[in-house]
Amino acid sequence: MLILDKDNFESQVLKASGLVLVDFWGEGCEPCKALMPDFEALESEYEGKVVFGKLNTSQERRLAISQRVLGLPTVVLYKDGTRMGECTKDQANPAGIKELIAQHL
Amino acid sequence: MNNTLEMVYDVIIIGAGPAGLSAGLYAARAKMSTLILERDRTGGQIAGTEEVANYPGSIKDATGPSLVARMVEQAEEFGAVRMRADVSGFDFEGTIKTVYTDKGELKAKSIILAMGAKPRLLDVPGEKLLSGKGVSYCATCDAEFFTDLEVYVFGGGDTALEEAMFIAKFARKVTIVHRRDQFRAAKSIVEKAMNHPKIEMVLNTGAKRIIGDGMVQGIELENFITGECKEVLADPNDGLMGVFVFVGYLPETGLVKDLVKLDANGYIITDENMKTDIPGVFVAGDIRSKSLRQVVTATADGAIAAVMAEKYVDSLHD
């Protein structure tokens, strides 16, 4: 699991090749904390196919807003650095995330 | 379940908010085999609340999540089992009820429906498209994003005013917009909000649409007395603004609306013992037709439902 911040986001996500899935979460966000174990469990399921990362928006608010993330939890899928799609709020669950990946795998 | 001898619980509780957790605590304490199903997060609506000041006894460390954590611990201590599962349907016929879930079919002698309620939408153009893009229904999740920005809060009840004060910890300015000429919230809360230096209030006004391309950049408001409509746009230096919606709730009755009786607003009708017309099916919490939806009434419902479920399961064995 990549721990993303403003220093490595560009190299690890925006300039990375292949699929990168980023979990934008926040310190006060209870639904984010509920989603985290599921998100971590999915990582092994997609090993070698999708790189997983998480970004603490409480620490990196401007970076999150620059990625048009203004609501939590939001999971964004990038392919070769291009934003392909996202699951936010109610859709940010294991089934929604799997569906998002399946569209672009 | 892969057990060769299929487990039949004494009670399955659908929902893990205060109503479900209280029911779980009472049921497990009565030595019923108790399963609590939760869809995504434990705690229900209260888990997203920063401060719970009106639940008796919750004075110190009175945040929603801490209260929920203590309720969970207590229910589990008595032996209630929690499971993450997405329920897709029910079969309430006969003495053994079936709950269909993404984790398989689960069976129980009694069921307590405690699915709660979800936030009601403003139901205006732009709202759904911009949800998660500046439109939010969860202050503890999203208020941080609006640090030093302007926020509009819609609603006039306790939740709207309390959440507005929470958002004002971050935002530069918070405007509470309410449809009516006065607030429904408790007087003490209204007073606190009115005296808040960052909070402004606009009455007799509603949202007409939410404006923005990719994120919220403005809203159109309608004054119900003058009929006047005006667009409010984000400060160009900000480029975006927040819209938080706290205009009441809708019961989560999608799965049971054809199985149990609902009132005109869609809440499940029970008697004072939380019973539905179906033997062995009980209801607790915000999903139930009642006059006050608070943690304290949810936990009371849960206790009653569990005791009634216990009596019902006992009667099956007679």
C-alpha cells in the first residue's frame, strides 16, 4: 500500500504507468475508517494488476481538492496517470470498487 | 454459511446503529443467539456526529464514534455477534425467517428491523451530479475541505444548526438557509448559532439549483415570500464553495416496504411493543413511525424489541 502525499503523488500516481487506485480518506471521517479494511483486503486480490495507495486528506487538503476530491470517502482509479473514474460516498464500497476496476482492467 | 448443520439464530438484527446495538445487547444478555448485520459502517447516523450532548450520561468524550464504540463493546461482551453483510431480501413466512445477503442465506426465529434512515436530498438540479464535489450530507467527513471557504447549510433542525457550528470551525463563513420563518431546532441551539460570529441565517428561502462544473461554484436561492431568485457564486479567489444538506431523513425501508405496513411518510408502523403484523418481526429506531427520533428513543426501542423477540422465541418452544 502506497502512502501518498504531495511529495510522491506526482511520481507514484500521475506519472506512473498502469492502474493506480487511490483511497482518499480523512481523520474525522467514520465511513472512511469503515472502508479501510475492505480496501486493504482488495489490494491482495489485484496484486500485480493494480497498485493501491491511500491519501490522508486531513494532511493533504489542497492535493485532494486539486484531484477534485471534496467528499469522503472517495476512491479514484488512475490509468497511466489519467483519472479514469471514481467511487464516492455510498458507492465507495467493495462492490463499487470492483466494478470500477473491472471497467478498466 | 458453510456449516453442515445450518445455524438458526434466535434473533437477527438488521442494522448496527444505536437501536440495533441496544437490541443486540438486550438479546444477548437474555442468552439469545444474536447476530447483528451491518451494511457498511457501524453506528448508523450517530457515527457521523461530532457531539452527542443530549444522550443521558454521555457528557465526557461525547462524540458519536466514541458512544458507538462503547455500545459495540457492551453488546459484544454479552455475546452478540456482528457481521458485515449487504441484505438483499427477506422471507418472513413461517417460524424460521430467512435473510438473503451477499454472505449467503441467514436464518433466525425472530428478526429486528433497525435499518434506520438516510439523509433526505434537497432534490434540486445539480445536487446529485455535485455530490462529493462540494455537496455533502456529512460534516465530519467533509467540513475540512472547506477550510477558509464559504459554506451554505440547508435545514432548520437540530442537526442543521449543530453541524453548521461544526463546519464553522473550518469555514470562513457559514450561511444557514431555511425554508420556514423559524427554526425547528432546540432554542438553546438556535441561540448559540445566532450568536456565532461566523454564522449568518437566511429564512423563508430554499435552494433552486446547485451550480458548478466538476465542483460546486454557486447556488441559486429562492425567497418564498417575495418569489425572488438570485444566484450566489463563490468568491473568484476561492473558486469553489460548500453546500451541506441537513433537511431531514428518509427511512431505509426499500427491502421491506411490501412486507410490513408503512405510514404516510414511509416509516414502519408498530405497536408500542415494536411489533409488526408479522409474528416474530420487530422494529426499532429511526425506521419506525414515531414522534421523536433521537439516540435515546432508538436505544429504548431496541431494548423493547429485544425483550419482545425473546418472549416470542420462548413461546415457540412451549
